[in-house]
Amino acid sequence: MKKILLILLLLICLPAYAQDAAPLPEKSTLEQNLSHEAKKIESNSDDKFITFSFENDSIGSGADQNYTNGVRLSYFDVNSPFPDFAHKIADLVPTFSINETSSVFYSVGQNLYTPKDISSAQQDPDDRPWAAFLYGSIGMASITGNHVDELEATIGVIGPLALGEQVQKAVHRHVTQSPQPKGWSNQLKNEPALILSAQRRWPQAMYYETSGLALTAAPYLGASLGNVYTYASSGISARISPSSSRWSDTPQRVRPAMTGTGFFETPDDSWDWYIFGGIEGRAVARNIFLDGNTFTDSHSVDKFPLVGDANIGVAFTYGDARISYTLVRRTREFKTQDSADMFGAISLAYKF
């Protein structure tokens, strides 16, 4: 995984290479394809998508530790009118432009983090803090030139007000019949949360089509700034799919992973599929779930400045509905962590 992280640093140069390699007299194939897709999105202005994402270590490694649960409900409205404050946010970012392809998405979610031993009422000094995060987000996506830009602003709360203890105890008692967590009295204290995130993707920087199948690879760059997360990221995602669904977006995930918009194409013959995977590296300056509270004293652990994710998954679309599963392996995030983390992600989406 360390080698993967080094490779990801080289990906920063990849988008520039993809642009420079295009013939100068004409638009590159990528720009032509994106221009076609932009017109398609503009003509389908009534498309709306609702997506429920569920991430849990029980559907990955089968454990109950570290990043133990994440849920996110998102509403993506293609070509929706932007609220005034969204225009103000966009104006602050010189690389982002609102145009006829711009769309908006709204999300609410909750993340839970626990140490390895949830049966102990004492905080393990060598393990991560107990923490919960409850939030709401507004995001914007635009096609410009040969790339897709995304912005997202997130506000929320960390601490007892995020209701992590109540949710985990209720699920363990009534759904999974798992042992009751006893250490929530040690969780991070209440703190307002703010994250501003930006991301640029080159969705078809590498594209190959044969026998009705499309093989794509999409490099991307991103960054988040705030008292919850502050990091820079770089990665690449790859996919094999029927040519008819090559524009379907990656299934939505929970940050710090690449979230995606939730957009997918409705198949002509009722159902469709694709297989996807990718790697991502993050240079982390702040992670409140390891560093502890910003303004008050709290438990913390020594984090690693570089973290890597590797994922593989499959998605199936039937009519106006899509379901996907992703398996994620994340490198150790703090120095006293026993091993890399593994968790699964299920995404259910509906287009209307």
C-alpha cells in the first residue's frame, strides 16, 4: 500500500498529460464526449435521483471497530435552480463555474467510530476515540471542458448531540443482536463541524470500447478543509461496463471517500451492470476522529499523515433502480492501530 500511495502522487500529473496529448487543431475525444453528455444532461432536466448509502465493517471484515458505521441519504437534482448562497460559494472557487450542465445535490448522514473493544467502559489509551458525526451537505457538480468539477459544503455536529450512542445501542439490541457498546461516555465532546470540499475528475481520460463493452479509467484530484477533515487526495477509478451505460457515475460513498453524484443511466433493455475499482491516497493534516476535539481537551492518537484506500465493487441497474456493493480496504490510520481496516458499502438508488 505504501507503493500505491507513491504511485498516486504521480497521478497528479496524469490529468495534465491527458490534456496535452489531445490534438491541438480539434477538440479531444474526451471533450467531444463530455460536450455530448452535457447536451444530454441539459435535455434531461427533469431527472432526479435519491440514494441511500450504508457503510459498515460487519459487511466487510465482520468486525466492529474503527470506522464502524456510516449512512448517507442524498438527493441529486439534474439542472435544478441553484439557491443564492450556492452561487456565492461557487464564486469563491475560481476553478468552478455554474453553467447549463450544473446540478445540485443535498445529503444528510451520520458516521460512527469506536475502538476495537466496545465491551469496555474505559477508553483504551492506545486506541482511537469514541466519536459520532451528524451532518447535512449541499453539493454542486458541473461539466466544463474535459472534466467534471464538484463542490460540497458540510455542516454538522460531533459529540453526544450526534446521537451515536443511541443509534448503535438500538441497532445492536434490536437488529444485529450484537454486544452492547459500553464506552460512549468517553466520546468526543460536542463541537460544531464544518467541511468544504472540492474535487475535479476526468471521467474518460482513458477510454476503450470493444465488443459492446466500455473500459474507462478516471483520475481525480480533491481536497477538504475544515475542523473535521483537512486533507488533499489523488486517485484513479476504473470500470468495465456495457457501452450504453458508460456515463453512469460511481456509486455514492461517505467521505473521506470520493462521494460521487448518484447519477446513472436507465438501461434500454430493463437491466444493466458494471464492475468497478480504484485506489486513492490522502495526505491528512487533520482528522478529528483521531486528533480529538479542536477547542477542548479530549483523547487522541498519533495518526499517519498518509492513508490509502483500495476498493472493488459491482453495480446492477434494473429499470429506474440501482444497487451496488463495494469492498474497501483502508491502510492503518494511526500508529497503534493493529491492522488495516476493511468495510463494505451498499448503495441503493432510484431515479424519478
